[in-house]
Amino acid sequence: MPHTFLKIHGLKRWLTLLCVTSSLLACSVAQQDEIQANASVLTVTTPVTSCANLTFLNLETIGGPGSKVNSATEEEHNGVPVCTVEGTLAPAINFKTLLPQTTWTQRYLQTGCGGLCGSLNIRIGAADGCAPVDNGEFVLASTDMGHKGHGGEFGADPQKRIDFAYRGVHLTALASKALIQAYYGQQPKYSYFTGCSDGGREALMAAQRYPEDFDGIVAGAPAMNFSVQNSFFHAWQAKSNTDSNGHTILHAQRLPILHNAVLAACDTLDGQEDGLLTDPRACNFDPMTIVCEDHQAGDTCLSNAEATVAQKFYQGPKDPQTGTALALGGPQYGSELSWPGVYVPRPGKDQLFSKMIVMGAIPYLIYQQNPPQPYDLNSFKFNLASFEEIKPLYGLYSSTNTDLTAFKARGGKLMLWHGWSDQHISPINTIAYYEGVKKFMGEQTEEFIQLYLLPGMYHCAGGEGPNQFDMLSKVMAWVEQGTTPNEVVAHQGSNDQGPAAGTPDDGGSMAKSAGSITRSRPVYPYPLIAQYTGQGDANSSENYQPVQGNKGPKRYRWAGEEFMQPGYMLDCDAIDNTLACQ
């Protein structure tokens, strides 16, 4: 990062005297004392035809025979009059587009979904208090990505695999822009995409495969290594916490013991005792050090079995012969309180999200030929031979292509973000991808990509650290005015809730600020970190400064290194009910 940023940052902070709350200034309600960079001044554009007339729009040129608008109705969305259009792009990609009747300022925003998708929900993340969103100035759209329901059974249809992998998001963008042209008589001046989890994967897929679709992209906690994430990673977590009788070993009520021990060992490594690990990679903690003397569970220590489970979680799956890592990072130190419901059961429940997601992906999606049904998770092997079996289709779902030349050339801007305490997807994935892009594209990477890592934030939502922020306004200013972000201020609310298990698009950055602000902190582009100046309120963002953090390795060694290469992706067709990929 240029040294000039470090020099002028202090001056810039003292210039934050006023926040103009208008549609031309995208300001967070929680950031009333901070000047936000302007997006372009765009006038309101009104419809040139009726909402009902959109039912006659021909979508077959976009999605093929059978594609159509199913309905176009006038209604209110969050108090804003809109024309709500629902349609289908063949064979079964359902989408919804909301077109403001009186407030459109020539921008389009498409949102991603989470898990295996399968439902129509327009949820806007990383945009807490963004005025154009709050004022209904965007045309909004989203898609179910070609199937209904949250399971993976749709994978029996090869076309639906392709639609879920990448086709659904792209065709929804084309269809929505066709609706915009028909309704307003013009194309959007700027187009954006924001998503987290699978929505983050979709965001990267758009930049890699369809660079002309969006001008600015916000990708949170991207499930870019989809096939590994939903097999080796989650299967390892589920099996590591299951004994020979099928019962879970480590339970939610035991996690505070582990979490407090991690904080005792590593909280002050960043020079501040605040309950957060600024960079968990600096922590060297061994759960076996808090095993009770009799190896049984105690009030302040873990049983040997519990500590072994935690140790397996942190380390992740490895080939037993070579020690080669079979996933790119495990949950990071400090994330322990985010585990309940995912690979540690909640009180009174034995259900694990990790088992649920792999039982949707492994039997139906990640292999070229689905395994026999019913599938038994115990048959999944953690070794290099098993890893080789998922490679043939890896480039279908995964968005790990590090060549973003075309996206940069069209002026595209990409903001990556990830919570350090993510329980679903290790932030090491996103760091490794960023480093992979830098390796291929060199220093020009910083001209169009920034990565933000948030201490204490869970998967897309909640956490012990500040997790409410507005990156959408930042990427808008970057695209429209050339204003490089260089800082995002994150806030924590008094009523902040942790995430529901396996629901990455509820709460946290996907919702409005929770109650009054109790803590705020700046987040800087990786590898910069926020350091407390030692003066003033440590819960106020104005008392932090950027310093160089731990850059970590430029190369993470694991079985899937070949996936993060320029041009790594598959283009597939469904021919005679079979996937044909190249």
C-alpha cells in the first residue's frame, strides 16, 4: 500500500466533520460523524411504460425457449413503490427483479444467496446504512439459481448443476437489464453485485466468467473452493466431533472454556486486551494444554476427548501418509464461540450443519458420477486418492481463477471481505486467493482489488467483533469517482446477535445495525491492520491507526494448489443428460 496513505490518514480522520444524508452521499446512519465518499450525482429516471407491459417482454433470446415473465405487479418494498417482476429462465432459473417507480437513480444491484441457494430472497449485505439502498434508488434482483429447496438433489439434473454453478446469476443479470431497458427506456449507468458465502462465490464467478456484467463487486466470505468446502472441510468437522456410537463429543456449553484459554494465550499479541485476535495466524495455542489432570471434563478444563476434537478442528483434514492438507485452512483461533450449530451441537440438540451440507453436496454435486444412494458419510475417505476423485468437476463450481485481466480492463472494482472468526469458511481461502491474483497480476492488483479482514466476525454475520459496515457505498465511490476506499469502519450493536447455524444471510452485515453502537473500529486493506494509538476510547474507531500486519505466506501449501491458477475453470453443457465440460 502506498506510504502516502499512512501519512495522510491522520489528517483525513480529523476532516470527518459532517455526514450529508442524501441519495448522493451513501452514508451509514451509524457513521454520522464521518464524511463518506460521493458516488456520482445521478438523476431520478422514471418509467416510460407500465409495469403490466413488462409481462410481454420476450426473454427467450436470453434464456432460451420457455423463458418468460411470469408476473409484473405494482407493490411496495420497504415502503418504496416498485414494479415487482418474477420470471423463469429456461429450464428452471427463477428470478425476481424490483424496479422502483419513482426513485430509480440509474443503478442496478444484484444480490447473492447462501448455502445451496434454492429460494428467492433479495438480501443486501455489507451495506449497513447505504442511503441509495435505504431510499430505494436501486433496481434490485436475485435468483434461486435454477432449483427450489435447500438440498442438493437437483444435482441429478446436469443442466441444473450448470445453472447453480454460474449460469443462473449471469442470465438473471441479462434479464434484469432487459427489464430495465423496457421499463425506463435505458440501461443502468452502473451495475453492482454483493453477496456472502455462496453469494461471495457467485460474486467472484461473475468477475471471472462474465466481467461485463458488473462494474463493482462486493464478495464476502466467498465459498470459492465449493467442492472442498462442502466435502473435506465440513465432513472432517462433523466426523471429528462424532464418536464410534454416533454421538457428538464436544458441546456448546464447553466452548467458553476453550475460547477463554485461547484469549489468555493470544489476546494481547496485538498489543491490546480486547477479546479479539487481530490476526489469529500469530496465535500458537494447543488445546491439549487445558486437559484436566484426570483427562475427564471439568469446570475449567477439557477432557482429553474434547481437546482432541478441538485440535482436529483447527488442523483440518490431512492425508494420513504424506501429511498434505486436504482443505485450505480450518477455523481460526478465537472463533470458538461461533461453532455451535455448525460442528458443535447446541444445547439439547445433536444436529450439525456440517453433516447436513455435506449430505447435500457429496451425494449429488461434487462427483461426475453420483455415488450410490443412500449415501453413508462413513464411506468418505480423507486421503489424496479421495481428493483426486473430486478434481474432474472442481472447475465447474469453484471460483478460483486468478486471472481477472478482463474485469480490470473494463474498469471493474472488487472488494473482498472475510471475518477472522468465520465458522463455515476459513479466511485463509480468501487470503490465498488474493495472493494468487497478486502473483499473476502483480502490483496492478491493488488498483482494482482490496481485501478486508474483520477480527472477531463470524460467517457473514455477528461475532464478538464489529460486524456492521457499508462496503457497497465504498465500491460505488471507487467505481464512479475513482475514490479508493482504503478504510472501512465497522460497528457493533448493543443487541448484536450471533448467526443462526448455516444461515449466512441472517443478521450481521446482512441486516441493519443492532441497537446502539457499543464499539467501532476501522478495517484497512490487507495486510494493514488497525492498531490502538493508546489514547482515548478503545471502542472508538478514531483512536486507531493503520500499521503493517503479518503478510503471511504468499503460497499456502495444500492438495488443491493447482485450483488457484489463471484460467482455472470449466465450461460445461448438458448433453443427453450428461455433463460435457472443457
